[in-house]
Amino acid sequence: MAAGLGFKDFTTGEVLTAADVDGYLMQGIWVFANATARDAAVTSPQEGNFAYLKDTNVTTYYTGSAWANLDTTGMTNPMTTTGDTIYSSSGSTPARLGIGSNGQVLTVSGGLPVWATAAGGSSFSGCRIYNSSSQTLPNATVTTLTFNSEIFDTDGFHSTSTNTSRITIPTGKAGYYQLSASIYFGIGNATGIRALSITKNGTRVIGLDNSGAVDQTLNLSGIENLAVNDYIEFTIYHTMGYDQSAYGDQDFTFLQAQYLGA
């Protein structure tokens, strides 16, 4: 087999030699068993010659100085299931990403595409904490309640061993929160004031002042924008003339935070 000779404009009536046919007209893609067979048959390749190698399923072309691969993979289709996706894996080879589940979204992890559960959505996030024992509330003193128990805590907002008075916003949960608190006083009377506060980082953001009433149960709530590592607490101040107590029960004295979204 003669090597390709490039391009030639033949004239009417010109007689083609065998070399002309081989060198000009037979310039398709040659097929060989392997590179060894190609090199043995094409001893003088010309720039632009193409040859397909059956052992590797790779098409090669001559650059003018060497044979190079037109592709390195043969592009074998890795997909097996309807909805699969092809992506470039390590070494720029095609890889299969199997179809995800209903409701999942395509995202990136470690530099590769993956299916993941959509952020937010209908998943609940928040906590409700309480103390299993009653707490003393000294007269004319600001008291920050502590909480040794949890009714629920979805994302590690609260610790029962460290800073137990706090609900702290974890990584990935910055945003708006519905905050609520409730207290049940051991004794009710109409003397003095009873001031309830939800504080953020030690500063009051939601408050209730109750004066001249005999109510033993008081509640307050509101919405606050909180950043990661912000913390909220529940403080009580009263001037009823003697020590009071915050009743220790999950249904009466508690602090709660519910994530609403960023």
C-alpha cells in the first residue's frame, strides 16, 4: 500500500497509474490490526493520513512527524440505565453517574458531580430545651435559665453539658428563626414586675414586661435573624419581694428555636 500523496487536481483524459490510485484516491481511513501492522504497511506516511487500530479501537493520524491518537478512549458508552449521565473522570475518561432519586439535585463534591438531597425544602430544623428541675429566681436579680434536657434538637443547637443556657446557631444554619419561650412561676401575685427576655449574644431582642397581674404562666415569641455562632438565652427579672421559682417541666418552662430559612 502506498502512502497518501496529498491532493492533486486531475485533468480530463489523464491516465491514472497504480501509484496515483493508491496515493491520491485511496485516502480514506485505513484499518489495521494494530500499530505494528500500520507501521509495516505505511512506511512513508504523509501529513493528514488516518489509520484505525482495531486492538485499541483508536483512530490515529499522522502529524507530519509522528502518529498521534485522534482520541484516547474510543468513547465506549458507560451508561447502563435510562437517565444516566456521562462526565469526565480522572484522566479525562468518560464515567457514568447513575440517575438520582426523585427530588434530588445535581451538585459537586470533591470536584465530581453527585446527586444530593436539596437544601432546605420541608425538612424541619430547630430545638426545644427545658430543665427537668425547678430553678430559683432571686428577687431583683437577672437570672439566666439553664436547660439540662431536650425535647428535640435536629442539628446540635444545644449542649446539655456546656453552656447549657444557650441555643447556638450551627454552621450552615444562618438565617431567620422563630424564637419562643415560656415560664411557669411557682407562686403568682400582683406585686412588682416580672420581665422576660430572649437575648442574642447577651443583648435583649425579644421581651415581655408583666406588672400588676397574678399570671403564673407567661410566654413570649418573635422572629430574629441569626448568624452562625450567635446564641440565644432566656432571662428572667422580677421584683415580687421574695425568691420565686421557674417550674421544671418540659410543657411549662422552655426555650425553643425553629429555623425558617436564610
